[in-house]
Amino acid sequence: MTIVDPGVAPPSLPSAGPKLPAPRERRSWLVALCAGWLGLVVLAAVLAPLLPLADYGAIAGPPRGKPELSLDGLLGYDVLGRSMLSRLIYGAQASLLVGVVSSLIAFVAGSFFGLLAGFLRGIVDTVVSFVTDTLLAFPPLVMLLALASVLRPSISTLIVSLSLLMTPTFTRLARANTMRWASREFVMAATNMGAGLPRLLSREVLPNVVPSVASYLPVVIAALIVAEGSLSFLGLGIPSPTPSWGGMIADGQDLISRFPNLVFVPAVTILLTVLALNIVGDRLRLRFGERGA
Amino acid sequence: MAGTGEAHLLTDADDTVLSVHHLQVEYRTPGGVVQAVSDVSFDVRPGETLGLVGESGCGKSTTGKAVLRLEKIAGGRVVYRGEDLAVTKRGTLRRLRRKLQMIFQDPVSSLNPRRSVRELVVEGLTIAGRPVAERREAADRVLVDVGLDPERFGPMYPRQLSGGQAQRVAIARALAIRPDLIVCDEPVSALDVSVQAQIVNLLRDLKDEHDLTLVFISHDLSVVRSVCDRVMVMYLGRICEVGDVDSVFAAPAHPYTRALLDSVPRRRAVGGFTGPALEGDIPTPLDPPSGCRFRTRCPLATDRCAEDVPEVRSVGEGHFAACHYAEVAAEAPLVPAAV
């Protein structure tokens, strides 16, 4: 055969790479701002030990001290006189660690179960779906309280409970996406070329499922940061003296009318971070969530 | 119509690439078990193109997929060069499947969107663990074979291809592992008419160049007429008529085949169709009519058609039909029941 249809593909197409022409970005300055805030929070959390800050446990100023023009006192001092800024930044470590690690564990576990259930169907699907539905039927707070009463409170048990809480959500997402892709004819074509189950799952289905499932990560991280805050408020969060955003709110709640900055500083930080995660997450979902192709 | 029986099969199995006996495929649905294919037998001879024709839902695609065991076979035998695929073990099946390839209707859906064309076309070789150099060489070869410039199209991704180009890639992928037989499941139905001709011609050229045997599934009679050597007409999971393309199209012996041919538009713009339209809809496969399955829409149906399942029988040289009244149907002009 000779080449019969030169020029059929529009010449404007990029010559290589899987890039889509970017959809019209609306309010991209807002997304950039949110991404910037998230970057700042992450950077502060990672670089905390290098910053010239007082130790988060050390008394650095007067108890409940007003904000002042020094690095440690920029956001005031807490009930015991510890630097609010220092506690906020070290708190970012704990809050982000809990949110991100639990989400990632839930993402990996959920993708695994969802992939198997959606691809194999039958008894595997029945079992996975039953467990998933059962876990989703528990009110989240009740489940967390139940887990907290059984497990010894620490960062790792908190991560275990929160990832257990989110795994069913990711399982459902992955299962639905897997079913959508598994019925595509390229999977059948691969089967017919001799591909076994591991290859079908890892090379054909998974690469198509991961982007849409992963695009929910930011939103879930946001939800878990809030969940950690709620648990701290109930005294079941990250145990002191390790600071966390939720813990700071819990510490300051009694004095909210006289010293509102004790509560507002961590609360506004959580608010901004969760908002930013949601906005960035929405943009990611628009980009990757429902892409058919 | 209800083609059971094997009168149309070759007696000498050495002359066939693929021989299907009493194939049955069932689907479990909320309404009960549907027999998508019931008691279908046919054989495919080396180097020929066998057309599978029928309206949607008649089981032609299911037959094609079941032959490659991409559908679960509920009964019957599928013999490929002496080995029964219906009962063969996983390892043997994997080896045999590489000789039996498939081209799908929707070319875009049949290509993994996350692979480049170059990766896609040699997927079979990758699965077989062939070395990179061989794969690269094969990719260039098959892309040139299907008329795509490897330099230009190799790095592209499926969404950058037109339907025709994507179907060429799918054909190249099937060719790359040097198959014996390719099942083409409506390979041009999703394409523009101008592109259809290109793909049909390409398939015909490749068939000659590579000594392929094709099973060509289509509802488009004109396409079937131009590419197939023999044709098998199906209705509700059974065979109506099998025979050389010329004799089936020139003298259809089954009322359903006649009706299909009559529903092709005339060449003149104001000519309408070549014959009366078929009455009614295809019955539900959940509860197919007794006896001949076509009887509910057949102008020639009698009480006998409700009781006896017609067997496939010879109605001429290399021409078989499953109708009690094949002789009448072949000669008398069909008067539609309603006129």
C-alpha cells in the first residue's frame, strides 16, 4: 500500500506526546493562588526545622501574649506562652502528614480492591462491594470514635483509622472506572493477543483508571485535614505535645471570647488550606476525572 | 428459518481453517437466559473471505467473538486446524489465539488511549516478549503495510487519529503477529463512506499479500458483496442461508435473505427500495418463535414452519438454505403479507 491519506490529520496537531489542547482555563489566577498557598504550606512544613523559630514546645513569650513584631510573636503566643507561628508551622507537618499519608494509603488500597472487583466481577465483586457498602454505612465520626476507643492514640493509629475511613470511597471510584474501561475493546484485543490477567490489569486498565481516581486526592486530603481537626477537638487527635492545627483549635476553645486569635489563627489556616485543596482538586478533576478518549 | 444441521459443512476437515459445529452462546440476563447463538455450524476455507450477515442482534458479532473464545462457549465445538478451542487449555489457547486475530467495529475504543501508535501495533510482540529491535522493525513494517508513515504516525496517540487512521492502526496491530485468520467485526461500519472504501480495499490487498483468511462480519450487503467469497446469513442466532456470494445474491433461497436484499435502496434517487420492506420487528431472543425463527415475519410461513425447525439443506451448487420452502422462495416473486 502507498500512503493514501496524507493531510488527513490536521496539521495543527502536536507531533508527539499525550497532551490535550488545554481546555479554556477559567479563573486560572485563582487556581494559581491556591496552588501557591499549598506550596507555601508544604514548604513551611518541610523546612520547619531550618527556620529560625523557637521550638514549638518552648515558652517563648507571655501566656496568651498579643501578636508582636518578632518572628516568634508574629501571631501571638498560646495559653502557655509558646509561639503560635512555630506551632502553626510544626502543626502543618502533622496535619499534612496525616491528611496526605492516609489519603495515599486509601488511594492505593481502594484502587487495588476496586480494580479487582471491577475487572473480575462475580464473587470478588460481591465481597468487595458488600464490605465497601458496610463501611460506608457507618457515620464517619462514629466509626472514628469507635476506632479511637480501641486503638492507642498516636499519629500512626490516626493514619490507620483515617485511611480505613476513606478506602471505601476510593474502592467505589476505582471499581466504577475499571468497569467503564474493562468493557473497552482494546482490553478484548489484548486478551486475544495472549495477555494474561496481570498484564491486562496493570498495563491496559490501571493506566486509564489512575488519573480519574487520583484527581480526587486533593479533595480527600482536605476532608481528612478537617477530620483530624474534628478528632482533635474531641481529644482524639494527634496527642500533645505534638502540635496540629486541630489540636491548636481545641487548646484555645475555652478562651475564644477573650483571646480569639488562639482559635482563629489555626482555623483560618485550615479554612484556606481546605479551600485551596478543593479548588485545585476541582480543576484537576475537570482535567482528568471524566476524560473519555 | 432456523438453521440447524450440518449439510453445508465440508466433509473433509483438512480443507478447512476453522470448523464450527453446533456453536451455542448464552447470556444470562435479568429476564432469563438468552441464546445469542444457537446451533450454528459453518466452516472457513483457507484463503477465503466468509461474510457473516444479518441485522443487529442476530448473533453475528457474538459468533465472531465466540470463535476466538472472547465469549464463553455454552456448547458445540470450534475446531481450528485440528484443535478444539472450546475445550483447549489456557496455555494452548494463548498460543492458538495469536493465530486468530480480531478487528473491532469502533477503532477508537479498540486502541488503548495511553499508548502511542508505535507501541500499539506491536502489542502482540510485546506480550510475547520479543526483543526491542524486532518490535521496532515490525512496527515500521506493518505501519507501511497499512499505509501509514511510521515517522509521522508512530509517535501519535489514538485521540490524534481519524477513524480511518485508527482502524488502520488496529489492522496493523493484528498483522504484526502474523495471524492465520482475522475476524473483522463490522470493521467499516463506524467510518465515513469514503474511508470505508479505503479500508475495504486495504483489507483485500493485505489478504492477498499475507495469505490471510478473513471472517467478515457486516450488516452492509454491498460491502459484503464486494469483499466476500462466501456469505452466511443469520437471523436470531441461527443460520438462514450459506453459499457463494454470487449465487446467494443472484438467487436468494431464504425469504429472509430476499427481504434483506430487497431493503437495499435502488440506484435511482426516486426509485425507493428494490422490494417490499420487512414487516414487524425482530422477536425477543428471550422467547424466540418455535420452529423456524423467521416465521413471524415471513410472507411464506405456514403451520409447518411453527412446528418443524428447518434444517440447512442444499439448494444448488455450493448454496444451502434453512427453509422448508426454499424452492418456492427462490422462484416466486415475494408478495409481502400486508399488500
